[in-house]
Amino acid sequence: MASRAAYPTTLAQAQGCDGSAADGELSQDACDLLPAAIALSNDNNDRAAVSRDFGNIVQGQPRAVLKPGSATDVVRLVRWAGKSGQKIAARGQGHSTYGRALIEGGIVIEMTSLNAIHHIAADRIVVDAGTTWERVLEATLAQGLTPPVLTNYLGLSVGGTISVGGIGGSSSRHGMQTDHVLSLDMVTGTGEQLTCSPQSHADLFDAARAGLAQCGLITRATLKLVRAPERVRRYQLFYRDLASLAADQRRALQDDRFDQLQGAILPTGPGRWRYQLEGAVFYDKGSPPNDGAVLGSLSDDRNTAVITDLAYHDDALAFAKLEALLRSKGLWSSPHPWLFTFLPDGNAEHLADEMIGRLSVEEIGPLGRVTFYPLNTRASGTPLVRWPDGNIAFCFNIVHMPASAGAAGVGQTLSKNRLLYEQIRGAGGIQYPVSALPMAPKDWERHFGSAWPKLRDAKRRYDPANLLTPGYNLF
């Protein structure tokens, strides 16, 4: 496990002192400024628990950990940090892959302690940022409701996915989770507590959604709800080649055939791949979809198609079976040097085919995959969610799950990720910012493109001392 050299501060700078305090201790000057109401933990076990993330690639050991009992605790901590020079990172479920929510020598806020569900109405739910999407779904389904977009893995926190965008099976039709946020309660980098929405503090609202937690920390979110279907019919269709898969995916997207549309390129042996379209249709009991109409004119190998039918709740939690399998094989805690990108529609197959040619089955692993499927970019209106030009973009995600991965192998994969990213970027593609690869401030400026000036201005307004979330290395 290697420390990330790219962190923008030394320990002394993070402390706001000369670095003479013992490792794991705050300086006396900093402690003198600490309000009595803030209960920071300096326990080695607490610090170690937040020193790594799901990626298990980099490590960042904080000086202390806060487990807030309320948003007021976050306000107090941020105001103290502004006086003492401490950097701050909020941590949800710790599912970043490259240490973005880690912090070397500063303070980690464990948002899992803010996990209350406050209110459910016919069209919305109000939850704390540390709540997982699984808990949100359980609460809303009891009322016959659901968020329009759920992540494939529901063990992620609401605040965490809103900070990056939040993508799921329904994104092909309904955009990102950030497109269904009605308002956010935030603590800015100056320690001000604000509620932002399209009508109030709209600049902060736009900077918070997919803004990588640079301008404020989300403490509570009001999310849109829609009526939940009762059942899901899921279709797994298989193809002889990538061109056939992409053609049917485009046809299905344009025809709105599926409520969820995804796909994958699966390793089957040395130099051999299987091409899969996965679509789902929502319905209520008594009105199942017509399979012939759903699958009509598609060119898959119909003899190999797999069609399943589940309750909406069970379908949404299906990833839990894969999680259990990965845990049983020790792959859940292994390094995850994953790369997530969006390819331009015009050259998606060419780019994907070229990059697949550079990958070996061994480095992907028998349980790994390359996801490949189209999205309607017009379905998303979040300013900081970046897309290639055009109305359609293809997700291209390399999900490495090698049977074993030593430090040298992980380092090689990270270097390859960077080269692949540069190729994708040069061809008009975009990174989905949860990838495992190093990024410099100039990279982020190029990533956000025309939206960069507004994010930069919001950063100067709401976090002028640059206290928040240094792990992204944006500013």
C-alpha cells in the first residue's frame, strides 16, 4: 500500500504548525482553538479504518476522525479548520478507487453517523448524506415509491454519489442521480450552513452536484421519487461481435425499448470475448411485457438469451450476490484499479475495440468485465456531469478483477489507465470521475471544460482557503 505523493500538502502545512507534534496528534495551537463541543477521535483504530478506500491502492492517514451527531458538528469542525489550517475530507462508504476521500494529516468526517431518513412524501424523500441507497430504497418501497435512478450497487452513500454524478441502469433513460436532486443542505468551506436548490444559492447547488465535494459538504438531501414498478423482466442477449452489439444497443435506446439498458464485453479465454446486451422492462403484476415486441428486429443469438423475472426490490439488490461471491474469493478487498469513461458515439466501437485489444483476460480476471452501453446525454442536465459531444455517449468501463494483483501489477494497470484515458480524451471522450488514475489540476480543468470557470468561481466563493477534499487534487 503506497502513500499518494500527489497530496497537495505536507503534514506541517496541513496542521498549520511546524510539524513538531507527534504522529497522530494535533498541534497544541490547533487544540487550543478546538471547541469543547467537537469530539475528535485520535484513536489509532478509528484513524486506520478511514486511511484506505475500496480501491485499496493508496493510503492517507488522518490526524483525527469526527463522527458527527448532527450537521452542527460539521459546521463547528469546518469553522475550526479554517482557523487552525486543517484540511477536511468527508467520507461516506469509502467506495472511491483512488483515495479521493482520504486525507493525509487532516481530519476525516465519517458521514455514516449522519444516516437518518427524515421525511417521505408522494414525490420526495429527505435523507442525511450518510444514508445508503439501500436504506433509501427500503424506506420508499414501503410507500410504493422509488428514486428514478439507482446505482447498481446500493451500498453507496447518498452524499457520495451526488458528489460524482451517480450512474445506474436507468441512466440511459433518466440521466444521473444528480438530475433528480431537489435541494441540498450544505456546509461550505467557510463553515456556513446553507440550503441550496435551483431557486436558492443556485451556484452552490450546481457546484455541489458532481462537483467532487470541492465547495461544500453535503449533510442532507431532498430527492425526487416516482412510483415504483412491481416487477422487472430482465433480458440478457449475446452477440457475435462488438459491431452487432452496438447496433442493437443504439436501436434499443432510440426506440425506448428498455427501462434499463446496459451491456458488457466479457472475457471467455485468451483473446476471446463475449458481447452482451442487458435490458430490463418494468411492469406491474398482470401486465407483463410482450417478449416478441421487446426483442423484435434485434440481431442477437436468440438461442443463448437469458430472460429472468424478479420483484423490483429483488432485482435492485441483485448485485449483493456478486458482492458475496467476490468476498468469498477475497476479491472485494483486493486492489481495484478501475477505469470509467464515456466514449463519443461516432467512434465508440472503434475506440472500444482498439482498447480491448490491449487488454488480456488475465488482467481483467474471470469475474471482471468491460462494460459498454449507450446513454442519452440529453436526459442529464447537471452542469458538472461532463459528456462527449453529441446526443449519445457510450459508457466504457474497465472493471479489473484479476485473480491476484501484486503492487507491480497494480502499478502497471494504473500506468495503462493513464495512457488509455489520454487516448480516450484525445478522441473526444470523457472520464467519469471515479477512476483509478492520477489527475493534475490541468487535467481537471480540461475535464470540466466550459463548466470549469463556474466551478472555480464557486470554489473561491465557498471554500477560499481550499480546505475541502484535497484528494482529488483539483486546486
